[in-house]
Amino acid sequence: MYVLDTYARIEYFSNGENSARIADLLESREELFTPTIVLAEAKRKLIRELSKDRKAVLADMLRFMKTRSLIVDLNWVIAEKVAEIVDTTLPDKSNFGLADAIVLATARTLGAKVVTGDEHFKGLKDVVFIK
């Protein structure tokens, strides 16, 4: 089971140098999850960075995210885990943002691994680092 963060989603959509690794995962039979915060971050980034002629594919990209993975809403169990992660698990990672904590808390709640290349996650257990 894997939780794909925004970095992994954007890497895949932009055909980055690690997009093949993510494509393999998306084409596998693994259970994939996407926190709602990732949908918001990915859409925001794609809107800002896609050229006008490519914005037409934005809906297709987001639809693909929603169909190939289970969307996980932020609930009270995950929210409480976010607080634990930020205040106890990551005291030396002061630049670890709330969105990153939501992704990590979602993965830990599900017993899944986070797939990312985001440097904030580097060295954490339960993370598949794709850089």
C-alpha cells in the first residue's frame, strides 16, 4: 500500500526523470491512496505551471488521480496523528509543513508507505524516496 504525495504526482504528470518508477507503481496492482490535500496541491501547481494550451488536460490528469487511487479525506484520526507527528516525531524537522504531515499521517494511519522525492521526507521510515 502506498500514498502518493504531490511530488510523486507532479513528477509523473511532467514526465520527470523518475516518472517511470511512478508509472510502474501506477500500473501495478498495489493499493494506492491520495490524501485530499495532494489533490489540492497538485491542482494548484498544475494551474500555475501548465501553459494555456495544456490546461485542457488538467481535468484528465485530476480524473486519473481520482480513478487510480482511493481518495482519503482528512478525518479526526488522521488530524490527531498529524499533531503527534509534528510535535513529537519530527522535532528536528521544523520546515516540515502541515501538508507534508497530513500525507505522512495518512500513510501511517493506513499502514502504507509514502512515495515521494520531497527532501522533507528524506530519511524517514515508511517512505519510498524516488530521487
